Amino acid sequence: MLDSIAEVQSAMEGAKYITDRPTATVLYLSMKLEKPILVEGEAGVGKTEIAKVLAQILQTRLIRRCARRIFTSARESPRRWIG
């Protein structure tokens, strides 16, 4: 496990993924608290790459689950249809 935000940032950069401190902080806290994170953004900004690089650093298997649905209202959330 990575023991500090600086270690997360350094490990990501060592794996050729440049990350800023806020992103490294979220990743660190997610690992420390053993909680998932939701990464949102436009196609091609590196959301999947974060998961791939982190799995590589932690030497674990990456399991991908894609939610391909456009939500029509703010009240409609992924929890209602993912399970």
C-alpha cells in the first residue's frame, strides 16, 4: 500500500501517469478508507487510465464495469439500475 499522498503521486508518475495533488489525494484516501471512487469526465480524459495505472502499481487485477446509459434527470441515479 502507498503510505502517503506524495507516494501515490510519485508512483503514478513512475508509471507514466502525471497526476495533480488533488487527484493523488482522492486516490490515497480511497485506498486508506477502502472506499470506491467515481471518476467522471469526457471521453478520452484518462478516467480508465487512472484505474489501469493504479492496478499496475498495486499489482492487482483490474475489473472494469462500464455503465453506458444517459441519465435523464438528476433524481435518476446509477444505484437505481446497477444493483
